Amino acid sequence: MSDAASADPLARIAAALERMSPPPAPAPDFAGADAFIWHVGPDRLEPVPQVARVDLALLHGIDRARDILLANTVQFARGHGANNALLWGARGMGKSSLVKAVHGAVRAQGLACTLVEVQREDLPSVGRLLNHLRAAPAQRFVLFCDDLSFSHDDQHYKSLKAVLDGGIEGRPGNVILYATSNRRHLMPRDMIENERSSAISPSEAVEEKVSLSDRFGLWLGFHPCTQDEYLAMIDGYCAAWGLDVPADRLRAEAIEWQATRGARSGRVAWQFFCDLAGRMGRAV
């Protein structure tokens, strides 16, 4: 076979391999947006034109968590010491809303801080994400993982340890992690009890998983709100959007709404307000 004939199949094979394994995506322009979403297949940081957030002043009933997380984020944005934070507790009480609102408040103070959201199922790729962020040392990044939890056969938590403690390479100094979860230890209680009952060394089996939550320097608990806090949330939304509703009517309808839902939370308050605004012909 001639050299030209043999070279042609090799060229086609090389081209096919190039298509199967595309070159790494170029480094993102972090100055082009204040928030990004991490995607895999292929790896890329996609800019978010506008973050879906509410104003920090509209988050009622979580004052202590708000103040602590805001102070921690300001410290981090200024290049000072700061902790990773786990926001855990009752559903619908503003955990993810607080992270986004705090990010907006810090940016409003003129401090450079970029929010990067990573999905739980993409945690195995987090090492590659950290390499992108490490390559931009002048930037400060809040890595955000929403609704974080693990099942009994889930090994993703091992990838998360690389973000929290960093191994021998260390977590980049310009990266901090905020995660939200309904569970304080990031896994269901029956899973912890099962580990204790079935493992050869029960204490070691439990510690291996529970220790993950211990790696967060800040634990911020969110608990069900009182009726007064629930009504204050709705009052705040009405004031912010300029809805003028008689107080007695607003209170009665709000209480009826939460009774039909069987729950009382910030999410329920927002859902009632959206319904109210719609009935009054207002966009939100």
C-alpha cells in the first residue's frame, strides 16, 4: 500500500477522534456577567444575564441567618477570612433566596463577587470547575449548590469534600461554597440509622458520611415561620409592588390561603402574593 493510501485512513481516524474529544472550551469572560452556571458535556461556564432574586430587605423571619451570611460574604469579597456555609432546615423558608439576595447586596456595595451555580449531579466534575476558577485569582467566586442531599448509595459527597478541604492541592483561596439542604447532615436519618445497624464498624460508617456537614464552618438553621412573620412577608411584598389592599381583607385572605396549603412559609407567602397580584391585574 502506498504512503498516500495509508495516510488517508489515518487522517480520517484522527479527524473522528478530534470530533469525539473536542478541545477544551476557552476561559470564560468573568467580567461579562456576575453569575454563571456550570455545565458538563462539554465543560463550560454559561453566563446568567439576570439572576432571579428578591431584594434582601424582603426576606423576613430569617434575620440572624441573613446578617451572618451577609457579613461572611462581605469578608470573603474583601479578601478576608470567611467560611463555607450550609443553609439547612424547613423547606420554603428562603435558603436559596437568601444566597442570591446576599450576592446581590454584596455586588450593590461595589464589591466584586461572582456567583457560580453547580448542580448536585455535576459534583464529580467539580475538580475541573475549580481549575477554571483557580486560573482567575483576581476574581472572588461563591460556588452555590442548591438542594444538596445524598442517598445511601450516592458517592457524590466524596467529590464535595474536594471543594471543602481541597486535598493536597487545597481549595482555591478565591472560592467559597454555599450549599442549601433540608437536612442538617445532608442525608436522611434512616440512612444514618441503617449505617449504624448494618456496618461492621457502625461509628466509622456513620462518621465517614456525617463528617461532610462538619466541614462547613457556618451552619445556618431555617425553621418554620410564625403567623406574624408570614403576614409580615406578605405586607413587605405588597409595599414593594405598591398593592393597596385593606389590612383586614389581606389578613383574612392570607390566613385562608395558608390554611388551604396546610403550611406556612416564605414560599407560601410569595405564592399567595402572586395570586393576589394577578387578581388585581398586576405583574410581578
